[in-house]
Amino acid sequence: MDQKLSLSTHILDVNLGKPAQDVAIKLFKFVDNLWVESACQAHTDTNGRFKDFKKVDDSVAGTYKIRFETKEYFDRLGINDTLYPYIEIIFEIKSLDHYHVPLLLSAFGYSSYRGS
């Protein structure tokens, strides 16, 4: 069986205690000292998830980032006093594996870790 790379994310709004739905996200790869945007731009679903980053570079290994457009999300909720207009989580992909990059979010802070 061929092993494949998979990449997913999940955003939980810890202020509301609910998934953050319809958050715009973009995937980038660091190539030749520049961040190159992949063809993958999407929004989280009603459960705050996005599971299908299909446009991850075939060479796999490298440094990537996911950009979360948090200002747009909070503006829709009527929360205009926030600290981060967007959040970028930078991480390394080293092998064909499943990478899950969750985001725990509030108007004034965030946390991330390698999920499963």
C-alpha cells in the first residue's frame, strides 16, 4: 500500500466553546527563501475543519505555513477588538504521513500543536 501525505486543520473558538466555521485559510510552502502560495485556498466547514489540502507539493519535505484569516471571522461575529488580524502557523513536513495542525483561537490569543 502506498503511503500518502495528508494535511488537515481544525479551529476551535475557545471564547464561544464552538468550532470556528467559514474561516478562510491558505497554504504556503517556503521555497528559495520565499513563501509560495499553493493553489489551496479554502474555508473551514461547519465543524471548523478542513481536511483536504490536495495541493501539497509533491516533493513533500519542507517548511509550510497555514494562514488563518481571523479578522474576517471575528468581524462576522461582531467582535472588532482583537489582537491578530490573521494567524500564521509555520511547521515542517518531513515524510509521507498525516499532519494535523489544529488552532485553538480567541480574540487575544491562540495555541497550536501537532494533532493526530
